[in-house]
Amino acid sequence: MSISQQKRLPSMSTAMKSAFVLSVILVGGWVPAADFTPAKQVRIVLVGDSTVASYPRPPADRPDLTGWGQVLSEFFTDRVMIMNRAVSGRSSKSFIHEGHWKKSLAEKPDYVFIQFGHNDGPGKGPDRATDAAGDYRDYLRQYLAESRAIGAKPILVTPVARRLFPIDPEKDSLTPYVNAMKAVAAEEHVPLIDLHRTSSELFKTLGDEGSADLTASATDRTHFSRKGGMAMAQLIVDQLPAAEPALAAFLKPDAVKTKTP
């Protein structure tokens, strides 16, 4: 850049002129100085139940109790901040009615991962139970609409499978909620990660004995050990490039182990 060109920038401060000159020197053309500032951190909020939740003080009988949301950040670069707001025992209904959802939205996330179903089934009581063909879908639509209203992108995650053998979708009490979530995702054009399918497939492949160390204790077939939590998070990460490519760009190198449609 010539001296005469610099003189034609009388309205610029010294700092602004320096930024202008640096831009020209570095790339041989005009690049705004703002392009050299650190990129914005991506904020992800996780909402869900005990299979997602974090356990900083696990119970003595399950010392490595771990929800998949507790370890998901280990697969992303430091450009991503994950805030796990999942709460044990909550359903799609009670998470909203108890005020947890409002607090989650207040975090102003860029993305929201939503997994409910374990506590929505019959017998969970009027404060939690929902009908898979009725109000469960309505609550999911509320999560989607209110996420979008604050500028966040929602991603639905089907409820992770229980480690119950034999693996039989026809007898799985979660299946109606899985199908309902898939229907809402298609209707609302929302990315969906089918964790129920991939976790069921993993348990079936490993068998009862081979998958025993994935759950938190010998008698707990719903919640995970740290190894199990990491395995479930891996299943989510493996589907992320297909579900939401823009977010997958922030995964660590080699984070994806298996390409999953």
C-alpha cells in the first residue's frame, strides 16, 4: 500500500489504519480487521433425564455413574461449551413444569440437544407421565418452538435403550416414544440422532455379559458406568456429521469412529 493511499484515509484512527494496512499485507487485498478476532464459542445446552445427567457426587453403590451428557464435551474442541442441564427423574412434562427448561433457555445456547422418554411412560405418575401419541409430542414441539424463538437450533435425541435382554423393540416400553420423536422430527424438519437404535444394536452385538460393564451396577440396566457413558456419547458423535454437519465441524480430529446414517 502506497503512502498516497494511506493519506486518503483521513477519517480513520491510527489503530484502524494499522488494521487496514495489516489486512492488505497479509492477504494482498481488503480483509476487515474483525476477521482476525477469535471466533465465537459455540454453546450447547443438553436437556433430558438421568441417562443424560452429570454426577459429580455419585452414590456409593454406583461410584462411576455417568450420563452421556457428562462426557460429551470430551469429543469436542475447546471452541464448544457444553452445559448439561439434564435432571434425574424428569420427563418431557416435568422438566418444563418445574422450571428447568426456562433456566436452560436462559443460557442462550446456539444448540439444544433434547432427550426425553424414560420417565414419560405409564405408571410414572400424573406429574411426569405423557401419552406418546398425544401430549409427549406437544411437549417436544414446545421445546422446538421455544428453542427456535431464542435463535437456538434444536436437535432431538431418541431415548437411549435400556440394557434388557432379549433386545426386542416390540416389547420395549420406550418404542412408542422413539417413534413419536421421529414423527415430530420429520414434521418439524429437525435434526434427529437415533440413540435408541444404535444403543440397542450395540447391546445386541455385545450380548448381556459383554455389555455388563457399560451399566452402573449389576442390578442397574438403565444408567451407565463411565465406560457406558462414553460409549453412548460416541454413538451420538458418530451420527452428528449426518444430522448436523455444521456442528460436527467442531469435533476433535478422529472423534467419529463409525459413519452412521
